[in-house]
Amino acid sequence: MPEQANSRFVIVDTGCANLSSVKFAIKRLGFDAEITDDVTKIKAAEKVILPGVGNAKHAMENIREKNLVACIQGLTQPVLGFCLGMQLMCSDSRESSALSHTKTDSDEGIDIIDCLDLIPTSVAPLEANGLRLPHMGWNTLTSVIDHPVFAGINVGDYFYFVHSFAAPVSDYTAAACEYGSAFSAAIVKDNFVGCQFHPERSGANGSKIIKNFLEM
């Protein structure tokens, strides 16, 4: 039986364009989720999904305007980030130099966007080494950890990516991928899990990850 909306599963309304596709992907699995920016509903949810497409500057502006920063940072239930949502979980992003909430990296002459700082790693331009950007299409995982969200997911499994920025492979890497260089296809710390790929567009493997998360 489908779950009742706004009771267990919530999709954070970050003002990004792919919210409905995430909701439909959940519904295809027999569950329901509410898209909301209501702090009370987000805090009360059993599971929270943080989606996103576009750039970190715009998304963080939206999150700040909606007064959601402290809410998201204080969540103790499982939280799953999709694509840009994963990047927003990181400490910062070198994606743009046009946001007021930035600090200057004097060594590189770039501004760094402050993100949600849930997982202590940074986002930077993907080192594609001559390959076309954005990295768009299907690619395989080169590593994956033992974690409930990734149950049944294996090295060599295909997922759908659309991105030009990435987090490096680090102690927080849950799965890795290669496109010109190695990068984190997924990261994890405590109750926060982020996927650089789009689970809602990744066929059976993506559906498996969403279902694992909702049922864990």
C-alpha cells in the first residue's frame, strides 16, 4: 500500500526543476512523498530527500531565503541527496564566484560557495582531462561500500550522470566513478547520504537505491 503523503517521506522544495520527477519515481515504487519547504513537516518526516539540478549558488540562495539551512543541518533522520542535492551536503563548492555567501581562496583566485557542511568534503570542477563536459549519460561504478542504501548495488552497475562538478574520492566516498579522473559517485556521513548520479533517472539500479532508502 502506498504511504500517506506528508507523513513519512518528504522531498525538500529547493526551488529546483526536477522535484516532480523525484516524486514520480517514488510513486512508481508504491510510496508517496510530499514536496515541501515547511520546516515542521521536514523535521517530522521519517525520511528526507534533498534533490537538485542547476548550480549551487542558486540552490543555496533558495535554501537561505526559505530559512532551511538550520533545519536541514539539524536533521537526525536519514537524508538522501540527488545530484546537486549531494553537492549541497558538502562543505563548499567552487562552482561560482557570484554569491555573497562566499570566501575567497587567494591561492587560486576563486570564490568558494558555503554549502550545508554536512559532509566535510568540497566540490570542484570535474577533471575530465579532455573529455566533453558536462559528464552526461550512463557510467559505471568503480567501487561501492557495504551500506543499506547501496544493498544489491555492485561495481560495474550503470547509473545516469549529468554534472560538470564533483567531490573527490575521500574517506566519505560511498561509491566511486571515473570520467577523465576518479570522483565520488556517492558520499556518506552519519545519517546523510548523497548520490552524484540521478537515481530517479537510473532505471532499475536507481529504483533499487530509492527503495533501499525508503525501507531502511
